[in-house]
Amino acid sequence: MNNLITIFMNYKINRLVAYAKFMTENQDDFIQSVFHEYFQTYVDNYYYHVFHTIDDDEEYSIDNLKKELKGIMEEMLYDYRSYELLVSNEEYKEHCQKIRDLNPICFEIIKIDSLSFDSKEDVSEKINAFLDENEILNKLVKDRRNKLISLVRETYQNSLKLLNYEDNYYQIEEYKFEGKEDKVFYKLIPSIKALDVYRTTTIYKVYQHKDLSRLKIRCLIQKVSFFLLKSVLEKKKIPLIFIEFPDSVIHRGKIDDEIFDLIDNPLFRRYVIICVSFPTYQAQEGAFVEDYHFACIQDFSHISDVYQKTDSIRQEGVFRYLVVSDCKYTNREYFLGYHSDSMEVLVFEEE
């Protein structure tokens, strides 16, 4: 099972490279690597909010992207200095000039990705209008507009297939926190619509089996990744998403390699909070040095001193959030009123 977000973003980069190769009529490996570097920078900036040459606190904007592309250009020129004695002087100067010349071209090609289409027929009208107003790309494309339209239409149709994908077997159940509209807790449940009561009961019993915990968390991660990807592509606001990791995927002081590969992505790191039990944290402390956001999820319903327990979790300094999975009603107000600069307590809404 692969990292869905990374796969799609790589596809998006490769499509931009395809546009660039077509427009410049250049299939050279070096030129392709330059295209890839510029478009990777765009994806990092726009989709991941990751910046390489400007302050990480900056937000994406056209001006900041232009600064980033210029910074990446300077880095490529600096790194290419090591080839000065390995290639001819003519080739060295030519490649350096190509790095500079392709910067404004890539900046204009990136704008195609921001175009929105209502249908595959709409692609032709939008691309023609775009080229009419874009002097740089219009000169490159010349009378070959139909080919570019075909390339963009192919990208649009493939992206549409992803956005329209539906899973009829599993679905996400959303739980809200009291007074926290920007945070949600996601849980995976079977999606059973056409089965009779007996079959439904049987499937739920099998679904609860502990041996399925790894399968369920993989499915949940993919569902969350799909939600993140779709939300970003449709430019929708994304809440902080809390999901619980079972003990079985954290062992020997690290997150299971297969699970780690699924979540190893800047978009996942930005929006997803990984919840674990306090005993799991104590047994596997080495796993919590990774660059992710962690929350402790705790059932307080059978704990006599909730104040001491809460404080001991906070003092670990690892958890930005404490998710109260259950508690006595008399302790609910304590958790709702809890305040700390280092840890936020979240309580589920009453059903």
C-alpha cells in the first residue's frame, strides 16, 4: 500500500514537466531535471506549505513563489559549479544559462495548475484564453495549442477520477470536540448499507477483532490521505484531524515501517494528530521523536485522581493535546475548563 498523497503530487509534477517538455521541444535529461526541481518547489510551496529558501513562517503567494523559484535557481547554479571541471566549458555555460532561462518559463507553466475546469470541453476554452493573455507561453506553443489542450485534458480527466472515487466498504465516522470547530476525531467503520441485520452483526463482530487493527489503521490512513488530497485540490478549509494509532503499529521504539511510509508526507504532518495511549508512550518513548504532532488519548472514567494523571501527562512535554475518551460526568467541567500553555485538553461532544 503506497502513500497516496505523494503518488498524486509526483503525478502532478510529472504532468507539469510534460507540458514544459512539449512547449520547449526539449527532451534532454538535464533540462528535465531542471523542470522537475522548479515544479517540485511549486508543489512544496503551494500544497505542502514547505519553503526552502525563504522563511518557513511565510504563507504561499505568487510573490513568495517567485522568490522561492529564484532561490532554487541560485541553489542549482551553485550546485552545478561542481560540474565545471567535468564537462566542457561550452556545455557548462550552456547549462547555467538554461537554468536561468527556464525559471520564468516554469513560473508561467505553473499557472496552468491553478486553472479550474467545469468539464473536459471547458479545457479548450480555458487554455486558449490563458494562452491569449500569456505572451511567454504563447510564443512557445505557437500553432500547437491542440496538443497542449490534449495534455491538460488528460490531466484533468485523471484527476477527476481520483476526486470522484468512492469506497463502498469503509467510511470515516467523525466525532466533534466540545467548543472546538477546527478539530475533529476520525474513526474507521464498515460501510454496510445493503446487508440484512444478521450479516451486519456478523461483520461488525469480525471488524472488532484485534488481529485486524493493522489493516484498519492502514485503511484509515488512506481514507484520511484521500480526504486531505481532495480538500487541497478543491481548495477547502481543512481541520486538524485526530486519529488513534493501535499499540500494534508502534514497537521497538518506532512506528512500524509500513505505516510510517503511508504517513511520511508534509500534508499529513501539517493536519493530522496521532493519538496514542499513555502506556504505549511510556513503553515506546523512542517513537515520539519523529516530526509529527502527537496527542495522548486517555479514558479517565476509572481514574480516581484525574488532576494528578492529567498533570503527569502534561509534564512529559511530548503531547500538545490530551484527548479525553471518557470520564465521569463530575469531572467533565474540569477538563472543559482546563488551561495550559503547553497542552490543550479536548473533550468529545455529548451525544
